Amino acid sequence: MSESPDTLVKFGTADTALQILSQRHLRWSAPNIFNDPFEADHRTALNFDPLTLLDAALRAAVSMIFSADQPRGNSPLVTVIRRWRDEERFATTEEAEEVLRELMARIVDQRQQEIEELLTRWRHFTRHLRICCFSTKADNLACWRQFGDSHRGVAIRFDVNELAVTPHKVSYQNYRPEITTLKEQLQDILYNERSDAQAQFLEKFLTKSPIYSHEQEWRCFFPEPSQSSSKQPDDSLWYDEHPFVPTAIKAIYFGAAITSAHKKALVEVIKQHYPEAQVFQAVTVPTKYELDFKRVLTAPER
């Protein structure tokens, strides 16, 4: 487990930063609002259907009958297969398939009902889930380019304790998470090994492609089933604004290419509402692809 950071950095455009600082709210969004086709959400489907599951279960059961090794486990199905092996019930795989198909169809039908219930719980969970995304380093060039309006935006550093959140680090892997896998369902059918897929729902939102690893993302979650926004028929409105106390902001960083007009407007808001926050101007380091930060004085001159 990665050690939880003490502070989190939120990147955004200058206008977004003005809105956050003026209203003292952070937006928490349902996963579908991220507009990422690889992000799981309430519309995500399984990667297999009942027929695929039946075929896979049938092949696995027949293989257990004719395998050189004894099948493991003591599930009802394995117990029956072990007895058939002892009796040498079947001479060919075709004969075994013919007998097993009806039995496996009944088992898969029963399992399918549980899968449908799981999908219902998934849709409810993702409809009400709210996510806020952060990084931990203000000098993250990828975040400045992607989320900070190509260095024209702002980064805001928040204190984790003052925000009262629990950060979760995103991992970067080549395979996308699934609500439940064909393998998990087969394990249940063949060996009666129950996988608590619902307990893993939140983890589905902590995996992204390795091409995004430079973002070093951390996510915070706000699951609240009573949110009124989730009742909206338009899923683009599934977001909520949650307030934070002014002391939650520890530092504010202006992008290297921020306009003077945006910078002036932001400084005025910071002077009024966040006098204790440190304010910095990002500047490029000569001969390097790096940023340095120069302190900006916001307090009135004496």
C-alpha cells in the first residue's frame, strides 16, 4: 500500500480555479462525466453473455471428466464428476457433453440471476458514486498540459486532513478492470467459490492505462446514495459541489503561461479569502524541461 499523501494538488483552467476559490467548492463527478470511453460507469457491460458462460462451463466440466488428474474441490458438481470418473460413465467427450449440457444450462441459468442482481447493484453504485481527481506534485508537466490548460491554468494544493478525504492511488496496468470476469463466474459454477465482486466495485476506478502513468493520479470518493443529483434523468448532471474550509488550501500555483488578466483576478480572490495560502508563479527552468516556482506576494504593501 502506498503511503497516503498529506496534500493533494488540483489542476484546472484559470476560470475553473476562480470558480473553486470564489465559491469554496470542489466538484465531485460520477464516472460517466469523465468522458473517457475506457472509464467504467453505469453503462459498462460484461465481457461475456450467458451462452459464452454456458459453453465455457460445459467445456471445463467435460475436461474435468477426462483429465488425467482428479478434479479438486468438494462442490456438488465436482462430487458428481468424481463419481462419474470412478464409474467410467462416459466413453467420449461427445457423450459427456450431451448429458452435461442440460445440467450445466440449469446451473448457468441460476447463476445468471445472481449476475443480473450484481449488475443492478453496480448500476446503482456507479450512479451515486462521486469522484474527485488529484495529483501530488505541482511541477507535474503532464498535468499542467492536460488539465492546467497547457500551463495557462492553476494548480491548488489542498490539505488532506482539512478536506476530510481518503486518497486512493491510481495504478497503471495494461488490462481494464471488469465488473466480474468469466473466470470468476466459472470458479463459482465449478467449485462453488464465491467471489465478492460487489466488495471490489471501488477498485474498478483505481486502474488506468500505463500511458497515463505520468499523471501520478490520486482519487477521492464520495459515495452517497441519497444525492439528489443522481435523480436527474440526464446523466451529464450527475455531479455535486462540496464545500471546503478556506484553511484547506495551503498553496496556489499560477501556470507558466497564465494571462495577466487571470492572474490579477485570482490574486484579488486569494487576498480576500485565502490570506494564509502561499502563492507561486511557475517559470520554466533554462535548458531543462522543468518548472520552478517563484513566490508571489499577495499581502498589501505597508
